[in-house]
Amino acid sequence: MRLLQKIAPNLLFGLTMLLLFLVIFEENIQLPAFLQVSGRMHPMVLHLPIGLVVALGGSLLLKPAMEAKSFKVLFSGLLTLTTFCTLLTALFGLFLSLEGGYESASLARHKWSGVGMAVAMYLWYLLNERSIPSAKLTQLGLVSIGILMLLAGHWGGELTHGEGYVLGPVRMEEVPAITPETSLYMAAVQPVLEQKCFGCHNTGKSKGQLIMSNPALFMAGGEHGPSLLKGDPDNSLMIQRAHLPLEHEEHMPPEGKLQLSELEIQLLHQWIQSGADFNKPLGAYQEEDSLYLLATQFFELADTENATYAFEPASPALIEKLNTPFRTVNPVAKGSPALAVTIFVRKTYQPSFLQDLLQAKEQIVSLNLTDLPIQDKDMQILAAFPNLEKLILNGTDIQGKNLNLLSANEKLVSLSLSNTSLASDALESLAKIPSLRELFVWSAGIAEEDIQRWKDKLSGVLVHEGYFPDKSEILKLNPPRLVNKNNMLAEGEGIDYVHKFPGVELRYTTDGTDPDSLTSPVYTETIYPDQFTLLKIRAFSEGWQGSDVLEKSFFLEGISPTSARLIYPTHSTYPGKGAISLIDGQKADPDQFRVPNWLGYKETDFAAYLYFEEEVPEIKQVTLSYGRNVGAYIMPPTKVTVWGGDNERNMEKLGSIKTGKIDSYVSNVTAGIPIDIPKGKYACYKVVAETLKVLPEWHRGAGTPAWIFIDEVLFY
């Protein structure tokens, strides 16, 4: 305790001053990697000061039962520890904010409330150390800290999960009825994205600079380019990342978050395939349209003309009681006694979530249990809802053994069993439900021929069986896989590819064109480039579509200069390691901006001197390595020029090259620009790369200056 008393004043003073300094000068801070790790611990450590503030309040309740001296020791120790944890949490939060991806106004509210709480804790600590505060002053301090903590927590929750997150479960907001005038996006697509995607991609928090909660910004994309390509779901990032293995670092939603179900992925795929229309109303779709049929499994279409019910409405108190963070209960239309219920989040599901609904069994007409661990035994409970009209069991664990019990639901019109594992004879029992008019069995594990067989027996029921692949359809091959991941090759190191499909042929190019199946060279053995190489490769096989192009830049280690000097300073946010970044042989990732290998320039051209101070080699080519990330405004240089001479004052122009214009969002790469020069020996070289001064009209940043990112200058 004595040691704590000795070091605490200086430690807490130092942390407070550091926090204030960083807040004031945060625009000029370049965060090293180990502090980025600390920042990402902010969501973990923030629970410590919360618990300790509660403990401080508890200690005041114990004061009457304790000796004055013992209470002072306890209270002072708790106050010191709470102050330390609060300052540490605020510092970690500031480190996290410097990574970007958060809306400035929302971030400012959370940041300043957190900093305010940390400074207030330190002032309370100082006051307690210098005197014994009165009971009223201590209570005032605790109340003030509590208010700041609630504000910081409230705004932090909104920053992470979107506006209204904290109070969302207790708000009784009227849910608008779904009518033919409602857009299909609002009725089906947006609710899926809101539950699975908006938490990290909203106007308050935009991970990867992607905002999905606003249609215009959604279409603009993020730092990796457009998230969706209208009419092309297979090449849309949001679909590609949803299909990645769960453990893959780019899988979306991230591991640990609520995942998209197979049916939801099908909906998003079909919506993008149809053109990703945000405004087209439901009434504009044909009833047999596959997207419309798929979307109807996600909403209840209000019957505004004929939706009359004889039963009494449930009490407002009961509806409020049944609404929980994992279960929504709402009227199907304004003034209607009928209720629509949705239960969600498989991991938190408990049987009582369904059992409790029997308190309103007369009023519930729609029940959505998508992706819950509902089993065949639960059919007994579902059969107890006498007015149930629509039941959605997509993605549940049922096998269809007790579907016959649903014959007790005499008003059941629509039943969804998609994305389940039904037995082949499961549909037989559905013939006993005379009111059934619509059945969805997309990806339900039943063979196409079995569905066709039962269609005839389910008289009067419209069966939506989904998509069965045409056996004559020509499918696309997967791209080859690169064996050696490093794109900086040592002398004698080659490039190898593999493809596990039997009989596949790999063809490649090195001239920037896409490989074709007739004229491009066939890959048969290791490729050994003799200079910078942009290698494109595809897989081909008879009866299959050629794969997508796998594109990769490869650099030889080359001849390393002795030293380098930057002529123009980098942007303060991306200084790299200074000029040494140009000659250290370390390549940078185009998706990781803040690694110290990148030198970033904006509105200023890149220019550097490179020196051979000992033995001067004979050089015939200079290659500038740059990063391309169009979605993050990082474009190739427009022109690169090389000078050479005995020293900085005596130089001649050796060569220059203009790069082609980019007219669309393309993949992120670390690429190279080779400049051939007359073979010669020069002790000093100057390399200049000109920035794109104004982004083109098609870019979401049109009219603003582009960045260029440089990581190496290589000599051959």
C-alpha cells in the first residue's frame, strides 16, 4: 500500500497529462503498431472502471459500519485504482479512434465524455488526497462520475451499434405496415442488413469506410471499392465475403457476430442479381418473380382491405412484457389486434421465448422463427396458436416428423421450411392442412423429383422449391492458387501455382493483358522473372468457364542503393520509416495503410534521391513500387521520371513513363512501374512520381486530390 501511495500521484499525473496532450495533438499522431493493439483492447478494459465506480458507491454504503481509518484506506485505494483504470480506458479509446472508421460527430461525443470522466476522476482523486471531503461533496462526485459514465456508455453504444441502440429495446415504435407500395428493399433486404451489417457500417461507425445504412453511400462503397455490383453478385464483395470460411479474417459478418443464414445470403444474391433496386415497390414485381417469392419469406404483407379480426387485442402491458432484446411483438397494422412476432439470435434462444407467447396465442397471426434451434417436438407448441396464418421455420433444426400437428392451425395459409433438412416424405403430412395455400421449400434437402411428386398431392398449394441447377449448365472454375505468398523474390526464387481440379490448364501473361485459352502461354513449371513482373493467370478446362483472373505483382530484390533522401516530405499521417522505407526490401500491403513501409503523399509529388556511395553498379532499369486502393483514394502516379548523375547538382534525364488512366473501381494491389533507362553507371539517381491532382467524375471522391503510396525503388 505504501508503494502504491508513493507511485500513484506521479503515475496518475503522467497519464492525465499524456491523455490531454494526445487529445490536443491527435491530428499529428502516427500510432505505432503496439499501441494499435492497445487501442483494440478498449472494449475489454472499459468494464474495469464501470465495476470500480459501482464498488465506490458500495463502499459509501459500508461507511457507517466501518472505523473511520479503515474506511479511508478502503475508499482511497478504490479511488486510486478507479482513476488509474479510467485514465487507461480513455487512452486506449483514443488509440482506437485514431484507426478511423467512425463518424466524426458521434466519435466526438463519446470521446469527450470519456475524457471528461477521466479528468473528473483525477480531480476527485486530487481532492481526496489533499483533504477529507464532506459526505455531500463525496456523493456529488460519485453522482457526477456516474452521469459522465452513463453518457459515455450511451454514446459509445450508439457509435458501435448505431443510433438508438441503448434505448432500442424499451422504445415502443410503431412499425409501418408492409403494403404493395413498400419497396422490396425496405420490406426484406434492409431488415437483414440492419440486423447483420449496419452495426459496423453506419453513419456513426463506418468500418473500412463503408456505410451501408444509406443507399447512396452503400453504392459508393468503402476503402476496398464497391460492396455490390448491380447485376453481378458473384463479383460483389459483400457476397464474396459472406461465402468465405468463418475463420477467414475477411469473412463478413466477422466471427463472433450474428451470421447471415443461407436463405438471407440467397436473398442478397438474388436482389443484387436483379439490379439491387432500392426503390422498386413490391406491387411492381410479378408474383412468380423468384426474387419476390424469396423476399415474401421475410415479411408479412398487410391486407389493408380484408384484414379484420374478431378477437380482442392483447393488453399494451402484455405486448410490452413480451418485447425483449431477442423477441419483437408488434401489430401487423395500425389499429389491428393481430400481432406479428419475430424471435432471433440462435445462441441466446431459450424454449421459454416461444412458450411465453402462449399468453397472446389468440392474437398472434405471424410467427418468424428463422435460424433458431426449433425441433420437431416444438410443433406441439406451434399447434396451440389458433389464428396463426404465417409460420416461418427457415433454417431451423426440424426434420418434418411432426408437421402433421400443424393441422390444428386451421387458419395457416403460408408455411416456410427453407434451408432445413427435411425427410423426403415430410411433405406428406402437409396435405392435412386444408387452409395451406403457400409453401416454401428452398434448399430444404428434398430432391427435385420428390417435390414434383408431392406437388400433385398438395392440391391448391403454391409450392416454391427454389433453384435446382441445370445439369447442362456450364460452371466457372476457381482461380489457381499461388504457392509462394511473398511478392519480393530473392535471387533464384521462382513463382509456382497449383490447381486441384483434374485436367485443368493454366495460362498466364506478363504484358498486362488477361490470359485467354488459345494464345496465352501455358504454365507448366516454375516461372523465374528477370525483372519486375505483373503476372496474370487463369484456369481453363473443357466444359467449364475459365476462372477469374488471379493478378499479382512480383519484384526481384535488385541492387540496393547505399542510402536515400526524400526531397519532399510525406504527409504527416503516413511518414513510413522515412527514406529508408524505399531501400529496405520490405513490401507493403495495399489494404494496410498505417504500416511503416508506406510513404503517403497527397497534393505533393513524391521525389527522392538514391545514392550508390561505394561501388557504382551498371543499371538498365528502375522500378517504382506503389500501392493501388481506389476505394481509399489511393491511385497510381500519373507520371514517373528518372534522372541520373554523379551528384545532385549534375544530373540528366534518363527516362520517364506516363501511366494509363483508371476508369472504374479495380482490385487492390501493390504494383510496379518499370522505367527502362540507357545502361550506365551513376552515383546518384532522382526519382519523381506525380500525384493525380483531381479524382475523376466516376469516383465517389470526385474533385478531390488523390493519394499516392510508395514503398520501394528497385534497381536492376
